[in-house]
Amino acid sequence: MLTTVDKEERKVGKELYHYQKGAIEKIFDCFESAAEDYHLLYQLPTGGGKTVIFSEIVSQYLRTRKRKVLVMTHRIELCKQTSSVLTEFGVTNKVVDSKARLDDQKNYDCFVAMVETLNNRLKDDKLDISDIGLVIIDEAHYNSFTKLFKFFDKSFILGVTATPLSSNIELPMTDNYNELIVGESIESLIDNRFLAKANMFSYNVGLTSLVVGANGDYTVKSSEDLYTNNEMLSKLMEAYTERCAGQKTLIFNNGINTSLFVYDLFRRAGLPIAHLDNTTTKKERASILKWFKNTPGAILTSVSILTTGFDEPSVEAIILNRATKSLTLYYQMIGRGSRIYKIKDSFNVIDLGNNFHRFGPWGSTNLDWQRIFKYPSHYLDGILSDEDLENNFKYEMPEAIRESFSKSEEVNFDINKTYIESIRRGESSKVVLKRSIEQHAKICIENSEDIFDALTLIKLLDDDIEFRINRYSKCISKSTHNFLTWLKEDYKKKLRSFLRLNFDVIKSELSLKS
């Protein structure tokens, strides 16, 4: 746990914070006591300064030992950033690229390489690794690095990651690392103002149409089918308007088409937005990121590309316009907004993928990284399915809509409870929707002066009606798309009819009660 000393030590540049110094001491203790081919994993949250820590480790290692260092990353942007930070720490380093030559290596004690480039150079025998004593792996949870371990059977390997959970359940990290050192927690870093606090807002979304692909996460196609429909786009705009209008916002999507739909939606609304994906040229990307940095209230919609190697402290809001089965991706996306910046000490997170319910709050103290590292399958098996998650949902009327029903003490209606009670009484399941319609009519009438006001209020109940219909369809085990569409329209038609026929009677009854 951090102390007040840490706050006093917060400086810029190459100065290390107290908790970073402590991590370095633990890692060097391991250097001293473990075998030369030991594999050590170090965990620290995004924004905690992993690159700073391992750059100082490289600097100290080269001063005290006579062997060289290799730093591996999985993306070219991370290579350049890492090389730059190492230089700041006084480490002369060489980025290994396609032009790497054996005769050029004697001038350097530290190399930075992207995993695929390094693999090709080693296969071509264009890199001498005989004197590499320390290998540092950034974003170690990616499995692309493991194929290179065979080349470094006499080197100490230090993996660093924010989430010590492999991206592939078939290749657990505990198979490749001997030990995990857990760094400072997100909660502690927030309490001591090293990270900003996340204000989480979750909007319930039906995800049972999504398909899980071979990589264990939802497929792009099934995600795009869901997130490009009008209902989800409307929910996105509603969430943005309600929670982060005017804030500098990052929107994460699963699929280029989804991001383009989002771009078009916000552009037509007259909002400052840009789109970025892995097909964007380097020049365009640089221009877009510069615009985003310098434009107050700018919105950037993207696909995966900004989850690592991107640092813009002025981000004020994150929108997860996607669902993911990956705890790592969940933490990476939210982490993009966690940097402390000027007077910013918190940021908003809009979750449109039930990720909050699936993984818990960002920075949850319930996450035991040691247990997750040692028994990843136990953790993954404990994550609720989408169907189980949705069965636990309760519709919460947005604040702006709730104000229109302020005269009603209770606006919710429990479909599941009503269904069970009706079945026990031997009634038809259809009475469930009948009673739901009566309750909706009652709250519309309670908050109306005349029938026209009541009919207008029905339009505000679309999300609540959809939620109730979906919950009802699960009760009766009938949920085809055509059936649900028909049921929603039939519900609204019967609600309007019920209001017209019963407005005066119910209004009188309510007046007598009051």
C-alpha cells in the first residue's frame, strides 16, 4: 500500500515513485537468487509506469552485469515508444528491423524488437543472441512471444503486463513463467492520485445473439449485426448525451463497419468525431491523433488499435460500444482514460456490452491476480454466461425519463415474479403482459393531465417495453426475432387501446385515492 511519502515523491521525467522503486528492488532480488534462465512475471495496472520501471531495470542491469538486454513488444508503435523511454534513461539501444546486420550489433548493449521481426531475424541468423542475459517482454499476456522462448534458454526472462491472464486459455501464463510479482493495485493508485477514478455507467444490452469465435471472444460479424442496428445506435447516442456530452471521448468497437456507423451517426448530429482503424495510414493516423489531442470535446471511434501503445491523458470519457470475453481487453480499454491530467481526477465509462457485470468494476479488489495466474481456468469458468447475466438484469429508467414519471412512486414491474405467480395459479402466461400493460397505463395516467399527454408518455417507454418483452420471451422459451418484433408492436397497440378505453376510469380512481 502507498503512503503519504509517495505523494511527496511524485515528479516528472526520470524520477521514480516510491512504489516503482519497491518493484525494482523485488525484481533485482529475484535476479540475485534465481537461476539465470528464470522466468519472472510482473503485474502493474495500465498507467502505473511499467515502461519506466523496466527501463530503469535495463539501465541498472547494464551497469552491474556484462551481458546484453533485449526488449520485445508486439507492435511497432510500442517499439518506438520503448526505445524513446530507454534513451531517456541513458540506455543506448537499437531497434531491430528488417535491415538488421550482425556487424552492427557490437555498438549496442540493448535491443528493442517487435516479436515477428525478431522471429524472422533469428530464423535468418541475422541476430546474435549468444550474449543476451535479460529478455523483457512488454504486454506479456500475448501468446505470440512464447514461440521465441526456445531461443533464450539461457536468459532471464521478465514479462510485464497489467493483466496476468493469457489471451489464449489453452496457453496459460503459469506454463511459461515461474513466478508472479503483483504490483500496486488500481485502488491504491487512485487513492494516491497516480490514476484517475472511473465513474461506471452500465446500460443493459441483450447479447444472446452474439457468437463466440475460435479465439474465445465474440466474432466481428455477430457483433456488427448487433451494434449497427438502429436500437443499439440510438442507445449509444442516448448514453453519450446523458453521461459524457462535450467530453473528450474514446469509443471502442468490435469491427470496422460498426466504427464507421458510429462515425456517421455522430457526424450527422454535428459532433466533432473521427474514425481510426488498422487500415488508416501512418500519416492519417498522426493527423487524427493530433486533432484529437488538441480539440476540446473531440470524439474518436476506433477498432482495437488504441487499446495498447496509446497515451492521451486528456481523455475524459470511455465508451465500450462492444462486448468482450477478455478481461485483459476490458482493462486495457478503460485504462485509456485513467491518466491523471491537470485538474482531472476522474473519468466516465459507458458500458454497452455488459462487461461491467461480467468482470466487475474496473480495479475491483475482488481480483486475486496470484490465483488468476495460477488457476486461470477456475477464474474463467466462474464468469457468468450472457444468458445468466441477462437473467439478473433489472431495468433502470434513465433519470431524464424518470422525471416525466415523477408522480409515480414505483415504475418497475417484475415480469419473472408475475410469470411464476400466474403459473402457480393455473393462469395463462398471457396475463403477464396484460398486467404489465395495466401497470404501464397506470404510470402514464398518473403523470398526465389528459389522454393526449398519456399517449405521448408511451413513447418514453420503448426501452422498458423491450426489456419486459425480452424477459417474458425467456420465461416462455420463445424468442425468435419475428416473434419478438410482433410482440413488441402488439404490446404497444394494446397499451394505447387500454389507455383510450380506461383513462377516465383510472384517473378518477387515482383522484379518490389521493
